[in-house]
Amino acid sequence: MVKIGSVELLDFPLLLAPMEDISDPPFRELCKLYGADLMFTEFVSSDGLIRDAIKSLKKFDFSEEERPLGIQIFGHDVDKMKQATVMAEKANPDLIDINFGCPVRKVVKKGAGAALLSDIPKMIMIAAEVVKSTNLPVTVKTRLGWDESYKPIVEVAERMQDVGVKAITIHGRTRAQMYTGKADWTLIGKVKENPRMFIPVFGNGDIDSPQKALEMKQKYNVDGIMIGRGSIGNPWIFKEIKYFLQTNREHPTVSISERVETCRSHILKSVVWKSEKTGIAEMRKHYSHYFKGLYDFKKLRIKLMSAYSLNTVLDVINEIENKYAL
């Protein structure tokens, strides 16, 4: 069993990464159905919360079926992060997660996310103050470092533990890499090997198959893995990994009928959750993955990507079903 403070998970849990405009309640519901053990909200800006931004507050919503669930917050101002922590706790999640890893420019230029990897003292101070501001377990998601010349993750992880952080997830890239190149799990393994570390260490980066998950588990001895981009349009990855770890055999291929039905369910829930316009726009990130590998799919993919009404999307999904599943 893996413990994050009072939160208990099965051995080698699979975590769904917090992803902007992706890990919303409709998608989390699907990932939970297919075996995700711990999930997180889309990341929430502390500045946005203090301004009472509707979009930020809406990210606090979740259902009881999604538990255990963490609310992830980010920011650069210590006082605002403390206020955001108090606000997040009122939503009654199971834990609070701090994003110290987001590499995108709009976050970094504000001194938040991965920007704090170039100011470790402030990073540790924010973590310490967030821990003091809540009774919930606090976890951290971060990267190896700012760039190839500065990758202090072994020291950072130890210092996070020292100020009361209950688990750490490490993405095996630097901020400079963004999402390019190959994730380097070597330093994640070094964190886990550190004899002073006793909190769970989760690895993240390039997990897109059951075989890769098993390789990282055996090679680096992490307590679990977090899956981000590998889950987009592919909520079955959690089920497939668990099956492979238990049997050393590949899970039977997901049928076209199940892919179609899951995609249809996803778009319907997204439209209810976010409105027709936004739900349809954000689902475009999933379509190619839901129907990956289908022959002669280009025309239907273009139809899906260019659809602007729910009825049109459902008509195209019906076309896919008629062509490939029946």
C-alpha cells in the first residue's frame, strides 16, 4: 500500500496528470472507470482564485466517484498561494498539489510553475507555507530542473520532504525541454535511491504503453507512475497497464464499438460540463487518439475537427460507427 498522508492507495498506483483543458470532470470520470487510482483537477491559478474568476472556481468541482482526488494550484506569490490553499481546502478534496513543473510561457513569465526551478529557496518557501495552511496532505509535481546545466531535483525532493510535503511527482524533463526529446528517468531513480527519502516518489514522462510502465517500475523502483499525454483520447491505458503488470500479457485490443461509445459519452458529458462551443473545441484534442489506426480515416477526422455543433459531431461519430464497428 502507498500512503500519501491519510490517503491510502494500492501498490504501484497509476495517477492521471493534471492537464489544462483535458483533465476535466468528464475525462476524469472515464479515466476512473478504466482504472486511474489518483486524479487531479486541471491546475488552478492562485491569482485567478483571488480574483474570484469563475473559470478557476469551476475547476474545484468534482464528484464523490472521482475520489481520491487532488486540487492542483500554482502561483508565484506566497500569500496568494496560502489563500488559494485555504479556498481549495473548502472544496473538500483529498489532497492539495502544487504545480512547480508547468513549462508553458504564459505561466513561467509570471514566475510560476517551472519558473520556480530557477529560484529554489522561494520554491521551498511556497511549499512550506502551503503545508502550514492546510490539514490536507500536500504533494508536489515538478521537473528535473531548469535546463541541462541545472538539475537539482535530488536536493529539491529532499527539501520538499523536510518541509512536510507528503509525495512528489517528477517529470523527467527540464523546463528548457518543454515536451520535446526523451524523458530522462535516471534522476527520478536517484531521488528514489536517496536513503533519506521516505515519501512516495512518482515518475512521469513518456509513459504511453504497458511495456514502458513495467520498464520504469523495474528499472527505477518508483512508487507509482503518472500518465499525462498518453491518456489523451486513451482512457483505457490505465486498464491496459494494470492488466499487463498482473499477467505479463497485453490486454485484448479495445474494440471499435467501445472506442465509439466512449468518445460519444465523452463529448456529451463535455458539452454539458463546459457548453457546446467549449466542449466541442476541447474534444478536438482527443479525436485522433480515440480513432488512431483506423484505415481511410482522414476525411472523417477532418469532419470531426471542423464540426461546430453537437449534432454534427454526433452525426460524424455515427458515420464512424457505421463504417468501422457494424
